Amino acid sequence: MFAAYASSLDADDPLAGLTLGERPEPPVPDGWTTVTVRATALNHHDLWSLRGVGLDAGRLPMILGCDAAGVTDDGREVLVHAVVSDPDWRDDETLDPKRTLLSELHPGTFAERVAVPARNLVPKPSALSFEEAACLPTAWLTAYRMLFTQARVVPGQTVLVQGAGGGVATALVALGAAAGARVWVTSRNPAKAARVTSLGADRVFGSGERLPERVDAVMETVGAATWQHSVRSLRPGGTLVVSGATSGYVAETELNRVFFLQLRVVGSTMGTRDELARLVAFCERTGLRPVVDRVLPLSGARDGFAALDAGDVFGKVVFTP
């Protein structure tokens, strides 16, 4: 079957190890099933994998990709939840010490077919296209958990999203606004700042700009470059949720501000299968849809990777095998 896979790893030139070509059909262990992929979405995780983060040379070649929407062998339209936990784990899948994502230990979704645990399938409503549904299981699920599980955002609160344009950031804006929150965004890119207002952002500020008032929650995916601004932007008792650090992992924190103002700093990674089902229902019932930057055939995946690596995307890049 045709697939996009990592054949080598290079921290400085990740696209050097991206190969497009034939790979064997995926093995199907007991309790797993096969999904014919109709659409699959690109994430920063895929670029990091090519850099050797979370993927080592001993597992190469490895089919990349976490997100997929497709059809089961018995004709059901489904989304794939990418978090693979231990079969005996009975708690939140994201907390399983043995958890992994598709494309780390098991072949990923950038292929004509993918094998997944049967318990990882979520029904796809007919109201969502395969391309829209494929955007949900990673970036949008991450945003959903950040907002509603970790920060416990409710209508009327003010949320600051650091950085505009990426898949998680656009999802945070759209989901927060649809849920009745006032969403503020920071951005260094005027073009992306203008577009993010169309998703429901109430105001857009320059990176590091002083806000007119402190916010209830900050959604942080940028890391070192915005961390201090995030901490200082919170009201007393506010919550800072961090799910990524694209600008660096190490940042200074004024601990006196954290304890004196009783701030909550919460880490967040992906989401559960049940949260994905609730996210799908939320989109179906509200009419909210993911922002798709471009749809490419899987044979043109290199162009999508290059655009993401250059920061030249707004929303999600989707591939169709």
C-alpha cells in the first residue's frame, strides 16, 4: 500500500527522511481492526518524529501520521483515536505510563490503511466530511481537553491563546468562542491576526503586549518565548494550561506570583477517546468545523510538510490517500 513514512531521522533537516512509496499492510493484533483511510491530517508531531523526537532509528521505517477518518471493513464511517494505551489500563488513557501514539510504536495513518485497537474508533457523523473529521483527533482534541477538562472554561470567561495560526491555536479560538468564552489571541503575524478574528477571536494583541485586564485562563503552546507573559496575564486564581513548547522547553517562572496569586499551572497532552466523542458531538450540534488550510493527495505530502515546517499554514493540512 502507498504510504508516507520516515526512512531516516535528521534533527536539522527533517524532510530529508520523509519517503513516499510502498509499505506492507499493517499487522492486525488481537482486538485490533483495519480502517481504510479517507483523510488524514498533518501535525507538528510528524515533523518532530522526523527529527527523532519520540521515534528512534531502531523503529524505522515508520509510517507517520496520528489523525485519520475512514471506513471499517464492515462499512462504518469512523474517526481514529490515536492514543494507544495498555489493554488492561482502565483510567484516563493519556495518563497510562505505557501509552503511545500511532506512528511511534505502531504504523501511523499516512497510508491507505491503518490498524488500530477496535476500542479507539469513534463513529463519524454524516454532517462532517472525512477531511473535517480527520482534523479532530489530535490538534482539536488537544484544544478541547485544554479548554474544558484542564482549564474548566465556562461561558463568559476570558481566555488568552498564545500564538495564532497553528492547528491547536485555531482550534482553541474556535472552540472557546463557540462555547461562549471571550477569546483573546496574541500574534506576530498581521495576516494571521486578521484571519483569526473570523474564527471568533474578540481581540488580537501583539506578542508580549500588555493586556487591558487579566484573564481567567491562558492556553500556552509556544513555550519559552511567551511563558512569562502568560503567567503575568492571569488573574488571581487563574489557570495556565500548557500542551507544547515550540519555542523552547526552559523558561523562568516567578514562583512568588504563582503561589501568592494561587495560580494553577496544568500540563495537558492529547485527550481521551470519550473526550474525542464529546468533541465530535460538539461540532455536529453547533455546526463548528475545523479550519482546513489545504487538502493534498498523499502523494503530495512533501509539500504539506514543507509548508508546516516553514510556518506557512493557517489551520490544518489534510492528505487524502
